[in-house]
Amino acid sequence: MFVRKYHYDEFFFRKIDTEDKAWVLGWFFSDGNVQKNRIRLGINDLEVLEKIRDRFKFNGPFHIRKESKEHRKTYILYISSRILASDLTKLGCPPNKTFLLKFPTEEMVPRHLIPAFIRGEFEGDGCCYYNKINKNYTVSICGTRHLLEGINNFCGTHGIFSQRHPERNKDNLDLRIFRREDVKTFLDLIYKDANFYMQRKFDKYYDFLKLYHEREKYHQRAEINKKLRNKSKYLEMAVA
């Protein structure tokens, strides 16, 4: 009789019907690896991997790989399960996924959970950085052509303008969002009501919001001052 060494929820990926499952699926799309009888997820952020381990109800340890050149550690979660590997493959995350990933259909991930899925993908394969040229934040996500087309279509349905740029080769692209209002809309969609997220990326969202509201206040003051100046000129003309 086979006895498991560690406990875990073997049917976690059987149906994506909650925010945490969609978020974890996004992480496997970005940094996961699927084999015939095992799934693997390697992340530099221990806090995130601990959250994901909790979602699986997994009581086993992490493996640690040290990156000597960059002096950092990668924390790796291994779960041996034919069922989890099979369900992940059916959800569009197959073995050797680098050039095969496709954006999930609504049957795989319901529309209302797409933001959570994109959040996981963005936290693993995306970034939000301050662009000194246009003095604003830029969102960037890399992935396969098909995957980014799905994210691009999602952005389009919410009025977000995004651009795709070649990255490593013709099958892997980089999707970027530049305009301030579009960056805010995108980050609001994936983070505003989120319960599961990478703290470091969430902090970037918070930093962006502070800058955004400071800019809004500046433009409002500028507009008020402009109206006051125009009113003053009008009164001077009337007196003259």
C-alpha cells in the first residue's frame, strides 16, 4: 500500500473557482514546471512560496538553490502528483511550456477570476518600474505570443492601451503599458480588491498610487490657478 510522505490537496487545480487558485495558476504559468508525475515552482520570494504552499495544504519542506553570482536564493516547491500535473496540463500549462503557453479560456478560468490569474503571471514574469524619460511608471509583462494576446485583449476590454515588443524571439514578446491612466486601470484591476499577492509588487502599486494622486492634485491646482489668472485678466480688462 502506497503511503504519502507529505499531505497536499491533490485536486487543487481540478476546477479554478476561487481567487487563490487563479492566482497560483498564474504563478505556475510564469515560474512553474510540469513533469509527468510532479509539479515544481521556484521563486526568489520566500513569502510568496509560503502562501502558495498554504493554498496546497502542503506540509513538506522547500528546496533551496543558491545563486552564487547574484548572492541570492531560489526557494523551490516540489509536489509529486500525477493528478496535479495532469490538471495543470489541461489548464494550458504543459511540460516544456516556454513556447507553448496559451491564455486560458473562460471554461478554464472564469472571467471574474482573470485579474487574479494575470496578477500571478505579472508577479512572476512582469514588472512595474519608474520611467525617467516620461516621468511615470511603466508596466511590462513577458510571455508567449498567444498568452500576451489574451492579456492584451483583457486590457482592451477595459480601455487599456498596451503595446507588444519582440523579446527573445518571435514566439516570446514583451507587453508594455505606458500611459498613466492605463497603468492605473491595469494595476487597479489586478490589485485593488486582491487577497493574495506578492508584497513587493503590491508596494509598487501603492507607490504608483501615491505618485498618481500627487500628480492629480498638482494638475488640479494648476487648473485652478489658470482659471484665477484668466478671471483676473478679465476683471482688469473690464476696469480698463
